[in-house]
Amino acid sequence: MAATLVAAGAAALVVVTPGSASAAIVGLTTASGQTASNSSSSKTLDVPCPNGTTALGGDMQITGNNQVRILAIYPQFSFVRFRAAEPAEGVSAAWSFSATAVCAPQSSLPGYAVVTGGDTQTVLDGGETVRVNIERVCPNNKVLVGMGGSISSGFDFGANLPRTRLSRIASNNGGDVPTSYRIDGSAGGYDGTVELNGIGICADSTQVSVRQFSNRTNATSVNAKNVSVPCFSPTGTVITAGFTVLEEFGTTADFNVSVTSVGVSRLTNTVGMIARESAPGTEENWQLIGQALCT
């Protein structure tokens, strides 16, 4: 298949000539990896897709310390990059994370297209929190089949930033057919910049069947919340998971709540995620919304 790259502003679009028709995404497969268990302040893991397949998304679970937070789940054509970091004050316990890349043959994604975007903001020391977000839409007549996001810094702290959080990777349109995505994050407490990146993988909506489902917790202030989302699509198979951490009145949270687990039952009919308050906790009410893109 021939690919063409078209760039416009902060967004880039890669379009591949459509292949054979398919009512559902066939040939879905996974690949997994595991980091070392130690007390490094941050960890990055690239999980390659099997030969002949392209990345759609991924999931990760952090073990060993519940203060470590997810900062990247980002599919990049032939692999998925995962990153997690300790809070700014660090933790003494050893921790690790396991990660799974979800991949599919490009031949099962007719009209394959990749839509990326980025947002960079200046962060000033003094306690003010800066919010960053990206919204992108699949080209006309295409459906969202995969997505991911990452937050990073141009400052010396690297991944280990005070109050830096990835609060949303999710489809961003109503109805049951996903056609766009949104990535939200926030940072504060240092001088420098914060950069948010997002990616969406799209395919021909007339040839690929994808539906989105969601579930949410109540808006309360408790230490940890988990939510699971079942698929009710024709084959009942999860392709990609999404999450959003919201304040009580509907804005993405920029206080002490972080997502620590995304995806529990990949390539089955249910996906799950966990979010936790960071020490010393928060009095703010918040809720966790889970999302599943299913085929």
C-alpha cells in the first residue's frame, strides 16, 4: 500500500490507499513487555507489534507502588510507547509496569489514515497549573480504530514533573461510532514547557465496523476508583481503551488524581481502568470514565 504524508500546522495526516473490504477488524493480535522492578523515577518501554501488523493502542498496569502514574500510551506505526513516572517527591519502593500493544494487519484496515496533533504550553513556577489539550477528527467517511497520547516536558525534570498528569485519552464525539479523539493533560510547579501529543488511527467507516461504549464512577472523593466497560459490538472484541478523569463539574482533573491502570481484558469483551488519588489525597470530588472501542 502506498502512503502519503500531508502536514498542516500542528497536525499531520498519513493516508494509505484502501485495501480489501472487511466488515470487522480481523487479525487482531497483541505483544507484551515488562519493565525492570526498581525505584527509578521514570520508565519507558517500547513494545513492537508482530511483523506485518500496525499499532492501534495499548494497555498498561503499574505494580509495586500506587503513587506512580501513566504518562504515555502512544502507538507509533510498528510499536507502542509506554511511559510512567513517580510523583515529584519520589517513592522509595521498587515498582514496574507491564504493557501490551494491540496490533492489526494494515490489510484489515481499509482506508488506513493516521491523524496526529500536539500542544506546547509555558509553565511558570508559582503554583499555577497549565492545562493542555488536543482534539483531532478522522478524515471524512472514516472511523476511529485506535488512539493514544503522551505528556512530556522541555525541562530538566524530564518525565518526573511536579503535578504533571495525563487525564484523558478518549474518543471525543457523541453517538456510538467514534470519529474523533481528545487528549488532556496538565502541569505546574516549575519553569519550562509542557508538551502534549496525540494520535488517532482511522479506517474506512463503510468497510470497518467499530462501536464505542463507556461507563463511569460516581463523583466522590475516595482514594481509588475502578471502572469496567463491556463491549456489545457484533464480535464483542475490545480494540482500544480510553479514559477520562473529571472534576465534579465536568472539567478534566488537574489535581492529585492519576490513572494507574488501563486495560484488563484485551481482545476479549471487557476493558477496565483504575485511577488513584496521590498522597496526601484531595477533598475534591472526581470521577473516572472508562471507554472501549470495540469491533
